Amino acid sequence: MNSVAYFVWLIFQIITFAIFFRVILSWFMMNPSSQSGFLRSIYQVLLQITEPILAPLRKVIPLIGMFDITPIVAIILLQIIGEVIVRALS
């Protein structure tokens, strides 16, 4: 894998992990304004990173009951698209 392909792979992995950690933090932060400043700051950064990816998907993917499956779909799409791009660059 050349350096450009590795960089692209790394970016896709960082975004994937950001979505994953945002989901995990959302389970513990029912009311973000009542949380400590550090956790709230981390959550806000994760929101800024992930919302540009998740917001458009939410317009097309309906809720299933009370569950938002958008993060799962986004992670799967990121992995597929990332793999295709990395293979094309290698």
C-alpha cells in the first residue's frame, strides 16, 4: 500500500471510529449540557466530525422503532467506499 492509499485508509478509519465513539457517548450523555466540560467537549468534536456524514443519510434512512440505524449504515458504507478507493489507489 502506497502512502496516498494508506492516508486515505487512515482517514476512513478515523471517521469510522468517530462515529462509533459518538454512538457510545450518546448512550451515556442523555443531557449533554449537564455533563462535565471535558466529556461535552469531546462529544461536540465528534458531532462536528460525524454530522456531515450522518445528516444526509438520516434523510433517506427511516428510524426503526426508536432506533436510529444511520451510524451502522454509515460505518458499512465508509468501509466499502474506503476499500474501493484504497484498492484503486494501490
